[in-house]
Amino acid sequence: MRYGLRILILMVVAFVVMLPESAYAQLDASALARAQRNGMDTSLGGVNPFANVEGQEGEEQQVDSTLIRRIRKPLESYYFNDSIRALPNFMWNVDRDMNNVNIMPLDTTLSNWRIDYPYFLKGVGDMTLGGLGQSTLPFNYFDRPNSPDFEFSQSYDSYTYRMDNVPFYNSKTPYLNITYLESGQKRYREEHFEITTAHNVSPTTGFNVSYKARGTKGLYDWQRTSNHNLSVAFSHTGKRYSIHAAYINNRIKQRENGGVVGVWAVADTTYEHPSGVPMKLASAQAENSYRNNSFFVKQAYALPLQPVTDYDFSLAGLTAIYFGHIFEYNSWSKLYTDKYATFTNERGSINDAGEYVPTTGEYYDDWYISPIESRDSIRERVISNKFFVDAQPWDRNGAIGRLGGGVGVDMYGYSQFALADYASGEYNTVKQTAWYAYGAVSGKIKRFADWGADVKFYPSGYRGGDLAINAYLTLSAKFRGHPVVLSGRFSQLRQSPSYWQENLFSNHFVWFNSFKKEDETRFEVALEIPDWALELKAWQGVVSNKIYYDTRSRVAQSNSAISLTSLYAKKDFRLGGLHLDHRVLLQWSTNQEVIPVPLCSAYLSYYYEFWVEKKKVLRMQIGVDGRFNTSYYAPSYNPALAVFYNQRDVELGNYPYLDAFVTAKWKRMRIFLKYQHLNNGLFGNGQYFTVTGHPQNPGMFKMGLSWGFYD
């Protein structure tokens, strides 16, 4: 019996060994020509790059009759081209509507390692309340969020995980990265801890966990903030079937001190420690607490319309149709608490003798529910289902490479306490349903032009009449051997106001509004020459019926059309090891009372980069970063609403904020030392604010390291 079984196994092994040669002999000429045309290796060894073949061609092979090795399939996904597959590790994000991914580089270099605040990584950065983990708002109007979904959390977008920024990884070896940064004394310390681990169980299937904890104990009174963000993701990107799934948890706690009692408390007065600076809400113990739980799963299945052979490494070059489904559950809650308290401004007014007279004030004008304390709780939940079809008429690099569309439904639930609910203790929940249809088309004209357009429309009901149109064109060429990329974008958005802009009942703010839809048209043009480290961008926008928060923090709507223009230039000069990096943004708004923007914002970085020794193991940077914006009526921040609002009392700006740093990379470890706000008390007008009333951190020493493990 055992002898017969061994004979059977030998026959099976012999058949498997001989099958590739037989299959090659019977391969149809069109499939072979297609494989050769695509530049693929049509030899037997090129069919499976993961196969382990021993010996030379023509030699007799020793076959183990007791073990059949399982051939490991390669990464054959249509999402990734050959250059991406060749990388040892890479990551990507998924598209919320269609069957697309956005490839992202794994940044393990020194280029931006010194920039430890995430909101400073893009363009000229954000205006901020001052501490790590706190609310921010981009200086560039065209980078500001415009989604109607839970606007009270959007000031934390630079920290939180969402469906469109959850990272997925493909790693040929297990990947682990640990980052830790800290600054200041233990009692007032800022801390940033981050860990990411990614593993592939096969070339197409993997999972990863990313966790970030960032916050500050607060240099100023009542400034403690903690920001925790977790994503657990799984992906399978096979030849025909793909799935992306992730669980997201964001938790944020921010003490709200309301800002300084007056600009003088920072600009004209010296305190022994920043904690002595008087704050408006310090004694009120105001605090915001956010919780977000989200889960999504995105699936797609490819139905090729041509015969598929082993020589078709992926379906990207074939005619195919993709069918997909996207499910997303997203729940946000916000709890604001405070106690009644007053604050004293020692320089509240000036008498006839020219002396300062103290004044006492209250931060909030109204206390609708309780005159003693606030406990305002609101919640927003969205359940989204989408079905899409993505057709590939010829191949992904064709003139019409992709043509698709889908339908979807979003089910909203809005919960808050109304006055009558305080007796029953139950939420008043409003449910809404929004139906929509969308479509997209894209393609490539040889290697010189990429183009695409998409449209999304809500036909009726909740958000009925909302419309979003986007189009882009990218041209690539070479100038004197240097790649040049010229791109243009157009968007037209007609959007209903958010639920909370029209309905809010809380202790300090109550409104029931009926606003018109916002209409906004945008044009964007960009020129990039990577070899010259040059990037130029221009935006032009016209917005009508703009919804904003006025000088009393009440939501309002402008009846006029507002024109906005932004010009951005990035140019990095290099003289040997000396780097002179420049980013400058110019902006104009025809209505500064509705959309205030500074005329000029800038980020400059001058540093020297060099190898420490001849073996080129340790590389270092030594330099200075600087940030600046011109004077204007900078927005202020309302704690109860967690939104930025317009003020017309104080103009702020014209203050340079400098950081001195030393960074180094030794093998897979990165280290940095920094003295933040180097010029504190040395020069400048003393008004180190980017948000009115909320000073930036004074001088402090920072240090940190990041260590990557790839095996």
C-alpha cells in the first residue's frame, strides 16, 4: 500500500514538473505576443518570480518524493505598477468612492524629520492654539476642510485617522517603526509616541496597526491636551479580488483656557513661568472630550473580458470590469463642560489720568440651560453604503483608461439634548437619509498627459440638489533633460449647510437657521520641476452664500460673492551641503470680514547637511527653521463650539518664530535635538500668536528618536 502511494506521488510530481513546458507549448500566439509587448520575461523562470528553482537548465533535478513545495504567488494586483512592486516596503490610502488607491512613500529620511508638528508639513502650515494635539486651521484657504460631516472635529484633521488617510502597507519583510519625542519639564511636558507595525502573510495579503499618542501637559494654565489615534487595517490585493478593511478609534481631550485676558499679558509683561499668564477660562475648568469609532470595508472583484494567462502579470493591461461595494460606519461624539466663572483683565481700560483700570468679565454672554455649569453633549453617526462599477475599456494606460460610476446612500443620525429632554434624560435623535449617484472617467495619452473628471449628485431629499464636479489635466514633458509637470484642476461645489449649522441647542448657543446652499468654484494651476526643487501653484476661487462664524461666534451667512486668490511658491537652493528652503504663500480676499487671510505667510529653513565620517554611516543636519505671517485680523477660537470665528478687535502678525535644530540619521535610527522659539524675548514685537488670544509656546528644548525595523 505504501509502495503504491509513493508511486502515485511520483507520478503527480512528474506531471507538475512537466506541466509548464506543455502549457508553454500550447500557449496561444496572441497571449505570448501580449506578454512580450508588455516587456515581461516569457521564459519559464519569469512566470513566477517567487518560485524557488534550483540547478541549471538541462540538468537532471533531484525531486523529493515526500514533499511538494507550494509555489508562492507574486503581487499581481492591478493597483501597483512594476516600479512600486520593486520597493521593499510601500504604503497607500484608499479612495472613498471608486476603485483607486493613492501610493504614499515611507518617509525614513531626514528631509522633514525636524518638523515634529504634523500641521506644519504641508505648505506654510496651520495657525494653532499653541500646544501639540490642539486645534489648528490651515493658513491657505484652499487647504481648509469643507466637508459637512461633524465640523466640530475638523480642527483636528491633521491628527485623526479617517477612511481616506488610513495607511495600508505591503512589506516583503516585517516592518516596525517606533517614534518618541518629548520636550520641557516633566510637569509641563509635550510628548509624542508613535508605533506602526506591518506584516504580510503573503505578497498580496497583509495587516498593520498604527497608534499615535500626542499631547501636552501645558506650559500655560489649563492647557493639558491628549490626542490618541488608532487604526487597525487589513488588505488583500489579489489579481482579481481586493478588500480593504480598517477599524479606527480617535480620542481627544482638550482643556480650554479661552486664551489670554489681553495681548499685553504676552507682549508687554514678563512672568516667571508661562503658567502665570492669566487666562479667561482657567478657573471655569472648561474641557472638550471627543470620541470617534469608525469601521469600513471596501471590496472589488474584477471580471476580465479577455483570456488571462500566466504571462499576464496583472489585469491592468486587459479589458476588464470591476464590481465593488463600500460600507462605512462613522460615529463622533463631543462633550463640553465648564463652570461659571469670571476673569479679571488688569488692563481692561484706561482712565482720564492715563492709568490702567482692571475690569471683570464673563467669557460667554448667555447661559440658556444652567447658570452654574455646562454639560453639552452632541453625537453624529453616519452609515454609508455604495455600489460601483469600474470599466476598463482597453487598459489602464489607454486614452480612456477608466470609466465608472455608482450609487450610494448615507443614513445620518444627529443626537443632542433639547430643553425638554433634560427631564427624561434621553437624547433627541434626528434621522436623515441622503441618496446620490456618481461617475468618473480618466485616461492617459501616451506618457505625456493624464486626465480625469468626476461628478456626484444628490437628486432629492436630504441634501437634495447638492452637486460636486471635479476635473484635472496633468501634462508631463522634459526641459533640457529635466522632468516638468504642469497640472490644472477645476471644481464646482454646491453644498447644503451642515445639520449643526442650522440646529444647535446648548448652554451657551442656541439657533435654528435655514441657510441657502453654498456655491464655490475653484481653479488651480501647478508647475513642478523636481530636479530644480521648484513648485509653483495658483488658486482662484469664487464662493457665494458663505457660511461662517461671526464676531460673536454665531453662525452666519454672507449674501455676497467673495473672490479668493492664492499664490504659492516653493524653491529650495543647494550649495554643496548648504540648503536654503523657501515656501511662500500670498493671499487676497475681497471680504476680510467673512474670510480673513494674511497677505503673506512664509516658512524658511536654512541648514547644512553632511556626512560625519568617511564610511557614510552617520548623516547630520544643523540649521534654523522660521515661520512668519503679516499682520491681519486673525481668527479666534470658541471652546464651547470648537470652531474658529472671526474677530475685528486686534490685528496680529509680523512676528518671526524661529527654531534651531540638529538632526541625524544613523542606519535606521533618526535623532533630533531642537530649541523651539529660539528668539523668544530676543527680538520681534512679542505678539507670538497665530490665533487671537492663544499664544504659541515660549522657548523650550526638544529631543526625540525614530527607529525602524524591517526584519
